[in-house]
Amino acid sequence: MEKSVSKDITVDISDKTTIVEVSKATQKYQSEIYLKKSVNGTPYEINLKSFLGLITLQLRNGDELNIRTVGEDAEEAMADVVSYLSQT
């Protein structure tokens, strides 16, 4: 059975970090990494490894996200994504 990890965070990205960098950094993981955000009451879930999905999500500081990782290295992928997307 595949590992699955989920965590809610508030986006707090430094001005020096771009979402494209986050996506590139996560390519090394075998796990799938999903970001879920509600926009005007409609939930959107994208694969972090998809540049088109990232553009659609339009992440901004203060956004509430649910991050879900699924796969063998799910815990490591989660830790890396959280460190990129939140300063806490």
C-alpha cells in the first residue's frame, strides 16, 4: 500500500522563491504531490509537478492550501514542499 501524507498550510513564500523553483525541486521525488486550494468557493487540486496546474492555481502569500503526497517517499516530499511554501 502506498504511503499518503496530508497537511494544511498557509502559503508564505519569500520574494526570492518562485513556484517554478518549487516544482523543479520536487521533480526528484517518486511521489505525486498535490496542492488543493479553494478559489471563490470552488476547490482546485493540481499536481505540483505540472507547470500548467501551477499557473492555474495562482498561489499568493496568505493562501490556505492542503498538500497531499502519495508514494514511497511521501514524507520526504511533504517536508520539502512545506519548507518551500511556508516559512513556519
